[in-house]
Amino acid sequence: MAVYGITIEQYGEMLEAQGGVCAICREPCPSGKNLAVDHCHETGAVRGLLCARCNSGIGQFLDSPDRLRAAIGYLER
């Protein structure tokens, strides 16, 4: 079965390549669940595997690099 265009085997390869942790925070999923397959909502392209917190976070910023950069600037002030 393929989810977002990847097979379970490809998921396993991605997970191994990421060291078994989230591509953003570099930690395992705090809920103990599998990492989510993150994808571009416009193209459907898979970007990586994320924990629920990071996946939700980028979703809240509408997958917008500009919004995320603005948030970083805000936090660094």
C-alpha cells in the first residue's frame, strides 16, 4: 500500500536515512506514533518524515517559508 506515493519499504528507507527521527527537530515522535509523511500540498511531493508537533507546526504556518522566516525573526528579537 502506498501513502502519498511511497510504499512501506520506501517509508522505512526514509526513516533509516533520517536516523529514525523527525527531519526538523531530530527527535522521535513524542506521542510514540509513527512519523508523518510530510508532503507539499501543491505538488504532492514527499519532503520527509515529521513528528506530529513539527508536522502540525508547519501546517499552522500554511507551509509558507515567508511566514516561518517572519516567526523566526519574531522569536529572535
